[in-house]
Amino acid sequence: MQSSYPERFERDMGTTEAEWLAALPRAIGPAGQWSLDGERSAVVHVGAGILRISWTILPERRIALLVMKRLAVSFEFQGVDAGQRLAFMKPFDLAMQRGGG
């Protein structure tokens, strides 16, 4: 996790779109209302501002026999101050973490 989050940033996430969509409601949690906005984007109300999340499917990454599905995910906060961004993203990141064995 980070100690601060800029207004705009992107991530390469190792997940399928179906897994992402299943985890998104849990990750957003009680932060506020949200809705899908088009085919591959969502709008989340964070305080008095919004967070636009959009994603595109990337080519899978192959390492020997390992095949990893990937998404490029863009986050864009509008009208959300640094403290609110941190308060939203910390639990979001925890919910999106994938555990290992």
C-alpha cells in the first residue's frame, strides 16, 4: 500500500475481467454509491467528489508454463482531496490483494 495517492494513476493488475468485476463491490465497500458507466468503466462517489475507474484487457503474460491474465486499470479522482483518496484507496487495495500460499 502507498502512503498517498495522486489524482490520476494507472496499474497493471493480474486478474481477469470477471474476477475484477466480482471483487469491485467488495473493494468499494461502504465508501459510497457506485455504478458501471459503459462497458469497461465505473463511477464511484467518494465524499463530494467522484472516482472514475476504467480498464482494458491486456495481452496475457507468459512466464514458462505460467499464464497470467491482466488488466490495465486507470484511476481518476475528481474533487477528492488527498486525505479522502488515502482513506478510500487503503481498504480498496486490501480488498484487491491476492494471497499466495
